[in-house]
Amino acid sequence: MLRRIVRLVYFLAILIIIDLTATLFWVHNGLATEANPIMDFFLQYSPVLFVVAKLGLSTVGIYILYFFRARFKRMIFNILLGLNIIYLLVFAYHLSAALFLLFSTI
């Protein structure tokens, strides 16, 4: 179970970085806005602050889950599984938008 939790943590971190990069691309090119009002505040102030806030908040959240991994195995696993599913849906959204953009310009 602990190995699966660690794998979910790594996969979630990758998905968060993909979301961060894609969001910066869409917003910088005027193709989208940030949906999360808290992250939008940071993004409106500065893209660098957005990156620091996104990575900082995500790291703290993942660390808290990882810290309690041994004590609450099943709960932490389920939380990480849910977060991974949410970020996979976000990834699919970014991918569908990129494919739409690609095929609409051909």
C-alpha cells in the first residue's frame, strides 16, 4: 500500500507541473483565464508568483498527505487517488484544448 501511495504522489506532482505549464501557456497567449480564484490572484500579480504559489501550496499539501501516509494508509490513498483523477481530468481538458487549437489552425 505504501508503494502505491508513493507512486500516486509522484504521478500527482507530474500532473500538477503539467497543469501549471499549460495554464501559463493558455493565459499568456490570451486563450484562457485561470479558473481557480486564488491562483488567479497570484497569476494577475505575476506569473513568477503564480508558479511559486502553485508549487508551494501543492508541495505543502502533498507533504502533509505523505507525512501521514503510514498512519492513515487507506484514507491517504483514497485522497491521492481522488486528486489524481481530478488532475487527470484537468490534463484531458488541456489536451483537448490543445488538439482543438492544433486542428482548427490547419
